[in-house]
Amino acid sequence: MHSRTFKLFHRAILERHQITCVHKDRYREICPHVLGHTDGREVALVYQFAGESTSKLPRGGQWRCFYLEDVSGAEARAGPWRSGDRHRMRQKCVDVVYVDVNTAVPNQPGRRLRLVE
């Protein structure tokens, strides 16, 4: 079974919604791009475009790898989809991809299943 946060990120990717959340005690505004598992843990490659960061967030945003166990208070919201210019490169955050915002990526089980609330 996937966590509530995993399901929220899944829906946000399919519907291209932004997410606000707290990750490692910092408020973040993100757009999730890739969702799946690494070493059996739920993980997401996200583009953070606003909020707080332990390191300086560059103007316009930056790619981040979030283990979902470190995310709390996640909520989806409408807003412009944000993405960095390097998503075309091979990502190393998610080992087993469940769903990728890029529909050209093959074998995405998260695109074949109906969302369960």
C-alpha cells in the first residue's frame, strides 16, 4: 500500500498540480515530476520553486529529491506548472519509477491504474 502522501503526489503529477508541504522542517512549494521507490522507500523528484531551503534556493527554483517519509502537511493546489531545464537528463533520485510527468517514459504503472482516494 502506498502512503497518503504518495497518492497525493501521484494525483498531482497526473493533473499537473503544485504541492505545498513541509520537508525536513522547511516549508516548500513544489511541482513533483517523478514518483516511485529507491531502496524500498517512497521517493519523488520535485522541482522546488518557492519556500524555504537548508541551502540557498536559486532564483526560479531547483531540482530536489524528497523521501516522502520526511514530508508532512502536503496539499495540492492549482497554479502554473514549474519545471527546470534539466529534466531531460537522466534522473538518479527514483530507482523504480511509478509515474513520471514525462509521458514518453515507458513502463509507468502509475499511469495504468485508476487513482484510489
